[in-house]
Amino acid sequence: MAGFVGVLVSDPWLQSQFTQVELRTLKSRFISKKNEAGRVTAGDLPPIFAKLKAFSEMFTEDEIKANMQESNTIMEDEVDFEAFLRAFLDLQARATTISGGSKSSFLKATSTTFQHTINVSEKSSYVAHINSYLAEDPFLKDFLPIDPSTNALFDLVKDGVLLCKLINIAVPGTIDERAINTKRVLNPWERNENHTLCLNSAKAVGCTVVNIGTQDLVEARPHLVLGLISQIIKIQLLADLDLKKTPQLVELVDDSKDVEELMGLPPEKILLKWMNFHLKKAGYEKQVTNFSSDVKDGEAYAYLLSALAPEHAAPGILDVKDPKQRANMVLEQAEKLDCKRYLTANDIVEGSPNLNLAFVAQIFQHRNGLSVDSKKIPIAEMMTDDTQTSREELCFRLWMNSLGTATYINHVFEDVRTGWVLLEVLDKTAPGSVNWKHATKPPIKMPFRKVENCNQVIKIGKELKFSLVNVAGNDIVQGNKKLILAFLWQLMRFTMLQLLKNLRSHAQGKEITDSDILNWANNKVKKAGRTSQMESFKDKNLSSGIFFLELLSAVESRVVNWSLVTKGETDEEKKLNATYIISVARKLGCSIFLLPEDIIEVGHSELFSMSTPPSPGVLLRYNYSNFDVFAGKPEDDSYPNGKHHVLEPAARRGIGDCLSRRFC
């Protein structure tokens, strides 16, 4: 299946040193130079490497050249892509030596060649969470409870069902469970579809999965599985740390300006702010800044629980000298609030950051101790976005985080105001476009530095032919939501159309237009013997979902279970079809960041001021193009060099050639 193949190199070890995001970036630089000069020589590498963020702050072009010459590299020799990658690794090793041993990379990726240790306590906690929340699941109940002392967790992960179900517990409704393959014995295709659905759905709820592929889940690599489970559980536990869900959080701040700052904080920071708010009221003199060393002695927990649940206070807990004894007393108090599940006394004393964060989050869920201040609640309501803006913000936030940028985005309208995040995204989507020497990394104290960053963002946007009339960097600094969304829409559109153009060799450099995509979709459905057609991206008939399902079926006939499809005539039927469409598309390898409502609401008012299509158009443009990659199959000679090049592959490695043959 084409959706599982990314940039491949013949040497497995060399392949393992890079993520697909890294390989696509480096491949883009290599191909660009080859197209420009007809070939790539070793002498071409120093200027290419000097522009990479990984090396730009450490080496000059001349230093890179000198380093290569020290390795007896003949600068006139032609290099292929694998030699290009090896040269990159050599320079990266030199950078690591200079920096004292930390791996320098343009992505916060880790190499699969490292030894990974498993935290037994964390594993036990995650197993307890799964046993608790999925105990009544119709399919999984026969396999639960899991014994944490065995490898049963990893064995159960291998068919993909458990992780899909866990995602739905964390963010209900993310996956239409009708799309999950839940037979007792799954064949390789079905298992791989489950893992692909899991990874794309995890990405859609905010997990970072750039270093995890379907094969990693098939093999149940422990450190990767536990890392993904940790992210999913964290999303579930921190879900209420949001002003929309818990407007009482406004009590933590004094005025509307502080509310704005609160909205821009990541959930972990809000949780710390909440904890310190109650600790200060309880008379605790220290400031808790982390969930590790600052809580190891158990004193902060003793104060917090006494303030929130005085009826369960343990007399003399602060007089106890032994930290482990005090930790046990804390857990006895917490147990009365049903909050003991995630950690032991040893975890507190040893300062386990993940488990302590989970513990505090659970305390917040059970008793946050915040009152409803009638004077402050309206301030919180004023600061929150309308429903449509919120949906678009969520869509772009998840898309941006899926690119694997170094900075994690928690709230688009706040986080982009320094310009740095947008520069990181531009560097991913248009490699080499950012001049990092003229950029300032947060925290930024001088306002004009933010403007400089944002001015460079606008400059790059204009170079990419974005419509930015009368838009200046200061508009981003000021948080102009309309213009920020308009810029991001154009950036997302540019990214996907560029990929389509690069994939479609017979396009001969021509821009891919809306008409091209429309014709491709209609022709694809027609060739499959279906009758549905779409007149435009605003076609009202799209709201039924039938056309999208027929398009998915045309790409892979077995993927749609037509017995589950409704006629799409009533609102309820449309909703059922829309949720099924999203899960089926993700199951096939599409990266989708929209809601069922975005499919149903065809032809709603324009989202942004600059040529924004209705949401079904976004779905078709940015996701269905993954299949047949809008480029045709190998038999019509549309794959460059006879190889598959895939948009947003769901895995770093997939089943491989046997899957890709399904499109051959």
C-alpha cells in the first residue's frame, strides 16, 4: 500500500539513523541541488550543510569543507543520496564531539541504535490505567486485566486494537470504532491498518509520533510503546486544564491580561500554577517548579491535600522525618480521594516526573478547590474563541505539531506571536527559506526582536507567493487571529500542493490547481464504477459523505464496509458517515486534522479572508491525495525513478515492498 512507504535507502543501518521527516528534508536539499546542476559533488555539500539548522550555529561553510578534506574526501567526486547521508552523519558526529556528547539534530529525534531502558514503575502505572479504564470494553475485557510483571502489555499492543481504544478513552470520539479491525486473529494487512489508524489518530489528538512507525508497533518495541501510551494518558489527564472546560481556572489570575497569558501556557504549567496557588494559601513557603525534585520530600503534597481535603488530613504528617514514610501517609490521604492509582511512595521519593505529574493531575480532576467567581467567569468567556475559530486553531495546531518542530505548540494565537514557531514551521515546509542568523529564539525580552522574526515570516510568505497584501510582521506580534489563520491556511495549502507537484513527475513543474484535484477525484470514483461526482468543493451533496466514501473505496476497495454506511439524508446519518470517513482515511495513512462537522458543513461562510475553501475541500486536498498520491500508479510512469514517494507516511518503516505492491 503506497501509504506505508517513505524515503528508502538500501542500507538498513543508514535508514535507522534518520526519521522520515529528516529523510524528506535532506532528500529535498539533495534533489534541489541535483536538479540545479545535473549532479551533486562532495564540493556541493558544505554550502548545503551550512544552511541546515543543525549545523548553522556551529560551523561555517569553510569549516565544513575543511572537516570533509580532513576525512580525505575528494571534493570533485560525485555523490549519491546515501553518500550525502553518510557525510551528514560524519559532520553530526563532529558536532556531537564539540558540543560535549549531546546529539545535534534538526529534529528532537533519537536514533534507533541506542539502548533504551524501561521504567518498571511507569509500566505498572500505565497497565493499572489500562486495566481500570478498559475493563468493560466488549473486545478487550477478555484480555484484561494485564499482569504488569509480564510482557502481556506488549503482546496485546501488537494487533493495534488496545492503542486505538486507549486514544478514544483519552479523547472520546477520535476514532470511529467501526473502522478498527477487531477479529481474534488479524492478518498482516488488518494489523497494519490498525496501527496506521492509531498513529494518525494519535497525531490528531496532539501526540508526537515522528519517531514511531507501524513496524515499531507490530514488533511492540517497549520504549516506543510506553512512550506513546504515556503521551495518550497525559492528554487524558490534562484535558480539563483548559479555560473552556474549567472556567474556574480564572481564579488563578487577577485580570484579563493575566487570563491571556494563562491561555498561552501548556497544561503542565497551568497545573503547576494551580498547585502553587493552593500551596500559597495553605502557608507553604516554597515554590514548586517541577514534578520531580520539588516534590520528593512529600511536604508539598501534604500541604496540598490538607488544603483541598481537610477532612482527610493526617495529623503529624509534617513532623515525620522519613520521606518515604511521609510519602506513604500522602498516598493514604490521596486514596480517600481515589487518587493513588498512578504512583507509589518510592516514585514520590525518587522524583518520577511522569508519575508525579499524573498524580497531581488526578488530584485536580477529583478536587480542584476552585470557586466560581461570578465576576471573573465573564472575563474567561470573553477570552475564549468562538466555535469556528477554535476548530480552525485546533486543526492548524495539530498539523504544525505533526511536522516535528522543536517547539511544541499549545495555543496557536499565543505561541506564534514571537515569530519563532512560524520560522520553525517554514523551515520544515520550505527547507532553506529561513535565515536563522537573523532570527531570535525565545524567551525574547525586546519587542522589536519579535517584530524582526515576524517580518522574516511575512517576507518568506511573499517569496512563496502567498497573498499578504497590507500584512506586516507586527500583525502577528499583536495576535491578529484573522491574519494568522489566513497565513497558516496558505502555508498548509502550499505544503501539500508542493508535495503533489513534486510527486507528479508528468506535471513537468506545472502548479497543481483545484481543478486538477477535482478532476482526479471524479475520475478515480468513475473508474471504480461508482456514480457519485462532485461539482466543486462547495457541492452541497458532499455533506452526505457518500462521495468521500466512494473515493476511499476506489483507492482501496476492501477498506469501506458498506453495511455501516448510511444514506446520509438526516443530520444523524451524515454525522455517522463523517466520523467513519475520517477513521477510514486515517486507517489508510491520511493525516487528518478536522472534525466530522467540517465535512458536514459544506459551503459554510468563508473561514478566512484569503480564498479559503469549505472544509470538505480541505479534506480532499490535504488527505485523499495521500492515496495514489494524486499522481497515478506506477503503470502510468508517474512515479519518479520508478519509486514510491508518499505524503505524510504513517510509519518510518511499514511492511514495505509487499504492501507497496498493492498499488502496482
